[in-house]
Amino acid sequence: MPELLHMRIGVITNTDTFIPFVYALVSQQISVHIYFSPSPDDFVNQKISAFAQQININVTQEKNPADLYSWLIKHNFDVCFMLGYKHLIRLDKLKTCPTPLFNIHFGTLPAYRGSTPVFWQLKHGQKIGVAIHKVSEKFDDGPIYWLKETDIQPHFNYEIANQVLGQICVEGVFYILSLLLNKMPLPVISGIGSRAYQQRPALKDVSIDWQQMPAAEICNLIRACNPWNKGALSIFNQQEVKLMDAQVINTVVSANTAPGTIINDENSLHITCCDGNVLNINMLFFSGFYLPAYQAKVFGFVKGQRLC
């Protein structure tokens, strides 16, 4: 294995969350090559293109998933990291390629396998984490070599959590590289939680159940759905409304007030929950536009009305 400065590293991705660790590698004058599967989000594609031009690194854009195998064999990297790539790697097609392959997974393993681990960690109110494991024949299933968690902060939402994990994984990448550079074995760790595979969120997973969900759980769901889903879904006057930001407040509520009832509409929006707590709603998405709570009364969100 060459010195760190002379290593050639491949990165396979379809997300912009690789930017922090690639920037850290390039800042150490390490050669990095990107294999990029275009994102459905044009802004992400533009961001990656601008980043690559700024730091002068090579980006190969995927036209066909089969291109990946010829790219790996052609470059014969010292090591390759995956982050966010949606296709399962066929290892039988890489028998002539000795490059070690590692997947960076933005979720604690084995509990949060799947393509949207950040959503589920936020929704469940768990710590968020990053795991780095060996690529295997199954998604998120190889031996785990590095894992780190961090507490969810009050200001975290889905996007911020991904950015935080993008920063955290820099440490894990350099840990793996250090062991490989020094020809040391990679210790396998047991991971966190029971083995599970979390599916992509369905409609029921992003919807508020006012009859069953306590206030803190609703806040967790709102964070998990913002910004990608424009908030957690509810129904108001037979129309969809999404709550984008909320906090639990201390307020006296009548014992017979039904969950989901608006109890204050004066320059704020207070809604009761099934556990007797109250949510202060700060921002909504309603009828195709963003609606600050202090203006919600104009659109019919008045005291006594209910969300369901």
C-alpha cells in the first residue's frame, strides 16, 4: 500500500453528502476519482459539478449501471468508498479487481439498514449515526469496521442531519485509510441494535395520528419529514396540510379537548396532543405554498377547528 499522499481513491455516489470527506482527502493532496450516478435533484447535480471544477477532480458520470464495473477494473484503486449508490454491487463481476470496497451508511447498523436510515432515526427519536462496512452481496450487510453516533439536537431536520453525518464520516474514512496504509487488520465490530431493514417511508409513515401520537413523537416526525416531504402530513378541512416546524410548550388544556384541536390562533398556532401537551406550530405547507403560523388564521386555521 503506498503512502497516504500517493493513494488513489475511488468514490461511488449519487449524493452531495460525499463532499466533506472528499474535500478532506483532496486537501491532503490525495488523488480522488468520483463515479457519480446522477441524482433526480438537478440542484444536487449542479452542486457536484461545481464542486468538482472548484477542486479539479475527475468525475465519471454514470450512463449505465454496468459502467461501474469497467470503471473500477480500469482504475484499480487502492481503496474505494460508496455513499448513497442505489444499485447492488455484483461482486462476481469484480473478481479481477483487487480494490477493497467499503460502504458509508448514514445509519447505525444493523438496526437501520435500508435507503432512508436518517428518516427512521429521526422519526424514532434515536441517535443518528454513520457506519462503514465492507461491501457484500446484500445491501448494508457486510462486516462493520467503524461506527459513530451523535445525539439529535433540537434544530436537526432531515437535511441538517445528513450534513452532520457527512462531517462525521470524515473521521471514519481516515480511520480505514490509516489501517490499510499501515497494513493492519480491520477489526470487525458488532454494531448497534437488532438486525432490521427499514423500507422507504410510505404515506402512513409520514402522517400524523393525532389520536395515538404524543407531542414529542409528532415533533420527531416533523423533523424527519423536513424538508424533503415539506413536513409531516395532516388533514385540515378535507385538505392536506404539512407541519414543517413545531415545539412542545407548557399550556393548560381542558381535559375534554380532543387531540388535534387548535386552542390558540392569535399570532401563533397551538394544537393539542393526545398526551395533554400542546404543540406550537411555526410553519406549515398548505395549498402549495409555505404558510407562517402567524398568518394561518387568515386561511381558516382558527380556534376550535381540528386537524385529523
